[in-house]
Amino acid sequence: MSLQKELLELEVAANQVSRLINAIDLMSIGLDQEDDSYADGFFAVCDYLIQADRTLRTQVKNCLKAL
């Protein structure tokens, strides 16, 4: 497999992770609406994952441009 194809596969995996992060975000919102004590923790995890996702997407995009 070429490096470009591998990076495109990585981009697909990153899209799947993004969908999971969106689900966690929705869970956080639901927990917050119910005044659940775990809401803050879910929000913290979600914020971390969102930032990591943005970084991953930026890096993949930069690698694809560099080819």
C-alpha cells in the first residue's frame, strides 16, 4: 500500500472516531440535563477527545498535502 492510501485509511478511521466523540458529547448533554454527577467528567473527556480529534485531522491533512 502507498503512503497516500494509508493516510486516506487513517482519515476514514478518524471519521469513525469523530462519530464516537459526537455520541459521547450527546451523552454528556443528556447527563447534564438530568443533573447527573458524572456530567462534568463526561464533558472533560469529551473536550479532550475533541481536541485530540482536531489535532489528528490536522496532521493527516498536512501529511496528505506533503505528498
